[in-house]
Amino acid sequence: MSTNTVDNNRKVTTRRLVEMKQRGEKISMLTAYDYSSAKLLDSAGIDVILVGDSASNVMAGNVTTLPITLEQMIYHAKSVMKGTSRALVVVDLPFGTYQGNSKEALASAIRIMKESHAEAVKIEGGSEIRESVERILCAGIPVMGHLGLTPQSINKFGTYSVRARDEAEAEKLISDARMLAEIGCFAIVIEKVPAELAARVAREVSVPIIGIGAGGGVDGQVLVMHDMLGINQGFSPRFLRRYADVAGVITDAVGRYIEDVKSGDFPNESESY
């Protein structure tokens, strides 16, 4: 059951997220990649569902987010949209569909919006992708930014360690956040940066700042559903809180099913026609 008490049944929109920031209501956000998961998250009252390129890791078994394609993201987004009625659905633009070519970025965003019926896209980077963001926004497509640790740039960084610890990188992050807000992004994800820096950005920027590994001074939080439910047990960063041990539940249930099949206990007479 959701613990939200304000307009719980009202459809979440980009405008509503801004209203939530203005009244100090925290924004809840989780990833989903399929119909059944999205339906559960939506029914529970989640504010935003991110169809993340993290599907590359948790759904396809890739080491990084880079291999996932636009077609695969559209497939996941279409599935999520069918299970969602209240939450705002945001879809990641995957690696290689927007960097360095603003026309391709717009074409990619249009395909996601038209083919999946999603409500916004998310794009990684700051000043270096400004042209792509502006072109997408000019088409009337809502854009969520993403700064700090940007997983699509893992080969550039060479590590998933905390970003923006030094002054120069911190100042660039602040500058990029201001720029993204000024040109029209409706919200910005900030990943794995010092809590004090993220809180400063949230204070100084008018749009909602959604944190992941960025402390509690921001306007909302996002986690990968498979991580917080304990489905993916091979990933345990400091910022992750596990709310369940779904892997344990599934393993136990499958084990009992195997035992019952092999012993002949399943199906029993009442489970047969």
C-alpha cells in the first residue's frame, strides 16, 4: 500500500513533479522493464517508473549498459506502458542514439514516444549534449537529465566510483544542472556524488533533483528495482537498501516445486481435472 497522502490517485505528470518539489514532497522512482513489474509498482503508488538502460544488465545479462539497442528499449517501454496508469513513465535513450548528432537524438526520442507511448525520455550528460537536448525539447518531448556518474560513459571514466569530488568537476556539475534546467529539462537524476554537492544542486536548481547514491538532501530517490528487491544479489553498493530477498523467496519456491514434482505430490487430486 502506498504511503502517499497527497493526490494519490492523480496521474503523475512532469508538472506534478515540479509541484511536489515546491511543496517539499519527496519523489519516489524505480525502474521497471516489463508489464507485470510495472503494474505492481504502479499499484503500489510509485511516482515515476524509469525504463532504464539498466535492462542491459539485469534483463540481458550484459556487463554494462552500452549494448542495449533503441529497438530493445522501445520493446521494454511498450511493455511497461501497458501496465501503468498513474506513474510517469520515463525511458532512457540508449548509448549511441544521441551523442554527437542532434538530428539522430531527435529521431531516437520520437521513435520512443510514438512506438511505446511513453511520456518522457532521459539522456545522460551536460554541456556536451546540449544541442541534442534542445532539439528534443523543441519537438515537445519532455527530457529528464542525468549527471554525475553516467554509466554510458563507463569506458571514459574507467570506474563506477563517486564523481565530482574535486572542485572543478563539482562546479561543472552545478553548471550543467543549471543549464539543463534553464533550457527546459523537467527533472535531473544525479548519480553517485557527495551528498553535500547534490543537496546544493537541489537548492539552487528549480527543477526536481532525483538522487541515486547522492544523499537525502535531494527532491527524490531512484533505485533499480532488481537491486532493492534483492533479485540481483551481485550488486551491493553503499547507497543500496534492500527491501526484500526476492531471490531467496524464488529459490525456495522453485526448490519446493521440484521436490513436489519428483515425489509425485504435485499435482494432487484437487489440482487435476
